[in-house]
Amino acid sequence: MQAILIGFMGSGKTTVGRILARTLATEHADLDDLIVQRAGQPITAIFAEHGEGYFRQLEHQTLLQALGTPGILSTGGGTPTITMNAVSLKQSAVPVIWLTASDQTIIDRVQNDAGRPLVNELDRSALLALKKRRQSLYAAAADLTIATDRLTPQQIAQQIQNWL
Ligand code: S3P
């Protein structure tokens, strides 16, 4: 991998990752999509049928595999918050970019998305409490942090490209 995007659900990891990969003329991989392919089930079904612990195991195995391939990787919102993943990210020595967004931006983007099990399970305040708890873990994993609220996905991708 050339770069890894991390951040809470709705921070723009997938959108920005696709644009960045296109500008750098490289591959884009979305960790959630790779997990869905591997499991043969949507994320919501994996959570519902097997639970979050099973999802995290799949996520870790899929991350290890993805780290060995070229391109840009957009992770899931929980990926770097799991210790074994945080260790693998550090060991990979691939630049990690954290996309941050305000609480309101995140809520606006995720509230109507039925494809995210944690959004379905948690109310607004629980979701924002989870976001707050994860901040220090994202910060520990990140080599570059970009506050995205006032930027377009193209501008974010441009900033990353300039920094890489
Ligand atoms: C999760 C975020 C999701 C997905 C899963 C768990 C999380 O990814 O991996 O639903 O723990 O925050 P996105 O950030 O792409 O929504």
C-alpha cells in the first residue's frame, strides 16, 4: 500500500480514497468491500449473524492481506481502534492519513445509511460518544490529520497527494 485512510464512519475515507487512487494512477481498495467479498455477506449480515467479534477477526485477516497489495486503502471506521490492527498498521510503515469531521457533519452523512450496523444500533449521543472515545486511537495511528469539514473530496485528495 502507498497510503491508508482512517477515520470515523462518514469521514469520507472511501470517496477520497477513490479520487486519490485515480490521481496517483494506482489501485483503490476498500476494506469493508474486501470483507464483504471474503464473507460473501453484507456487513450488516455479518454483524447480525456472527457478531462484531467475528467481524473484527475477518477485518484483521483482510487487513493483513490488503497491506501486501499496492495502492490506496480505505479502512473501516473501527479498523485502527483494534489493537492488533493498530500494530499491523504501524509495522507496515505505510503512511496513515486520518480524516476528521465535526459531529454534525458525521451525523448528517451517516444517519440515513442502513448499511452501517453501528449506526443502526446506536442513537445519536451513543454514536458521538463512540466517536469521542476513538479520537485518541485514530490520533495514535495517524501520520497526517486532515480536518475535512470545509474541503471538497478533491481538495482533500490534493492535500494528501502534496504531502505524500
Ligand atoms: C465500523 C465502520 C464501518 C464498518 C463496520 C464497523 C466501525 O466502516 O467497518 O460497520 O466500527 O466504525 P465505515 O467507516 O466505512 O462505515
